[in-house]
Amino acid sequence: MERRDRKPRRWSAEADRAREELLRPCPYLGYDHDQIGVHCLVNQASGIAELFFRRAIWLNPYEPRFRLHLAHALKRQKRYMEVLETLDELRDGWPDFGEEEGLRETVRALLCVKK
């Protein structure tokens, strides 16, 4: 069969999702979900952003930035205890990452004011 005789493959969300399921966990996956999540977070859709960040973490548990972005989405939803839990996971998994300290202090301050 010649190349021009073949039908082009159609993109399928189900096939894409199945492919991800087979390949995970992989350090190359999740970046597209993270990028969509950041876009949603910037546009005040923090609930949707959270879903994309959780999917990115599930696909690629090796990337610390995904957890940091999830913590920002949770903060926007005022779920401060979950933010601290996520930041603790981040600190335990990547002790040298260090980018979460500013967010941690902000959330602690918000919790003190809230009480």
C-alpha cells in the first residue's frame, strides 16, 4: 500500500487518554495539562485548573512544579489546609526545590488572620 493510499489518522480524545494511561508514570508527560492549568488559573478558573494539575501530577509524578501550581490553584479556592498538605508533599519529595516557601508563608499568614 502506497503512502498516499492510506487514510490519515483521526485524533481521538479517548485514544490520547488511553495512550497516556499506558505510558504513565513518565517524566515527559503532563506538561500539556500543566500549561492548560496555568492558563485556566490566570483566567480565574481555579477549579478547572486544579483538575488539569492533578492530571499532570498523576501522569508525571517527577515534576515538582506541577504540585506547586496545584497549591496555587487550591489557594485561589481558599482551601488553605490542602495547600499546606500539598506543599509538605512538595518539600518531602524535593527538599532542594525551595520555590514553595513564599506561598507557605502567605498561607500561614492567612490562616492566622482567619482564626
